[in-house]
Amino acid sequence: MVRRTFGARLPSRVLRRLLPAVLLAALLAGCGTEGARQTPADPGESSPATVEIARADAEAAFGGLGDLAAAWKDGDCAGIERFTTWAEKTIGSRVCAAGRKDRSAPGLGTYGDPEFLIPAHEDGEDDPWFAVLARKPTPAYFVFVRTDGAWRLGAGPIPLAGDAPEAAGEIVDAAWVGARLVSTRHVAFLTDPAGVSGVRFVSGDPMRDLLGELVRAPGRVRPDRLSTDVRIEGPARALALPDGGALVFHALRLVFTQKPGPGRSSLTHRRYGASDVRAFTGGAPKTVTGAEIVLLATRVAGDNRMRTVGMRRVLADITEGSG
């Protein structure tokens, strides 16, 4: 099930042409440190505004990961919410609360040796963002998004799977179908075991392993009944590659609903451990719905072939009932 439709264009271009430059400058000044400068299109032009990101602000945002790591260590749920957005905020909002109920909270760790992947220009209709490839202690991607006047971690770490492609440092045109529909093509692949959709991944790609797991999952919990769903979690963000392809950062939500089998009053083979269920729900419900977030970095070639170059999977929530 696809929860987001890509390619729709909002009427913000018209609004930009109506807003005086002085009003735009006043709005930016109200956000504190500039961090991202928006340049409107010239009068009469139909092209959207662009956003320029200062290297110093990107470095400061990456350096702020220490504050987020401290918040996770201290179980500071409000701090985690303040320092995150997009997928990481979705994960932290419930995982932190569950961690206060004797469930181990994830540690962010310390990352260094960063390579900044800053878009040279970006369609001003979306929130400004940039990516970082931190090579120590182990290579991983981070995606930062500027929301409400501050840079926040949107996704990361996303551990590298294989070699990192060399990004060209510019945003891919949001209208380019190959980058815009990457998440949609992942959903099609993971919900189509027969391969009717025509979406393919090469042998050894983590997506093929994930598909195999989803196919086998119902059989592993019989006589319980298990339904699965794959959804898009937020927008995809893409950087151009020198070969004409793109490096796309995006996220999926895997939803698993488990119910007792016919004639049974309780689950026989729980997908999630009793301690995890208790931490998220406070009990041992008969029917549970688990949500797992999959953070992805996908390389899309000029011919639209896809390869997973980074992946992280996190149990983000368990609720009572069918969700």
C-alpha cells in the first residue's frame, strides 16, 4: 500500500512570485542563524526558488549529533524529539518511551571523518537538506533536514552496504521519475513476489533478502495469522551521480499484524518477544501490530536500475490490536 504520491506539484511557485523579497528576508531572519538561504526566482520566471546551504552550518549540524547521543543515553525523550525529524523522529517518539520500561534504548555512538554531500541547489518547495557520509568508526550515511528554523537529523545512521557512489553534489530535478519513484518501486517489489511489476534487484541485494523474509513470515507463525503491509515513510531525497544516475535517501514502513489462529485465544508463535511487546504496550495483548522502519540509500543508474548501498532496520512501535 502506497501512502504517498510523488510527482504532485503544489501551487507554491505562484505564492513565491507574490511574496516580496523583503518579506522573505524577514522570515529568514526570524529563524535565528540563517543556515539555508532561499533565493526567489526572477520576476516573470516560472522556475522555483533555490536553496543554498552553508558548509559551516552543515558541519555544525553534524557536530550536534553528540547532543542527540546524550539524549538517547539519558532517556530524554523531549530532547530526542527536539533534535530529530522525519524517520528518526518517528522512531524516537515511541522507542524512547519504551526504553523507559526496561527495554534497551539504541545508542547513537560517535561518528567522524565526515564527507559532506551538500546539494548545489534545491527546489525550494521542500525543506532544505543535506547528507553526510561518516567513514568512522564504520561508514554510514546521515541525512539532515532543516525544519522550523533548525537542522535536525532526519535519517541515520544508515550503514553502508558495499561501496559508496561518488555524488556530484547537486540535487536531481524533482520531476525526474527515476529518482522520484524509487520508494514506490520498492513497495511494488516487496509486495509482488511473482515479479509482475518488473522491478528487479541484482543477486545479493538486501532487498531480495527482505522480500524473501516477507514471503516466509506468515508460515513462521502458523497457526497464528500474520498480515504484512509495506508503506512509504516520508519523501525521497536525491543527489545526482556523475554517471547520470542518482543516490536516493528514503524510508519504508513495514507493518505486521499478528492474530491468534482459528479457535485459539492467544498467540502461539509471537513475532515479537514478550519483553518488547510489554515495553511498547504495557501488557500481552492477543492481537499486536508491529511497525518497523527501514532506512535506505539507493543508487539509481541512468537506465533506472536500482542497487541498495545503505540500509538500517529498526523496530519503531508495537501496538495492541490491528493497528
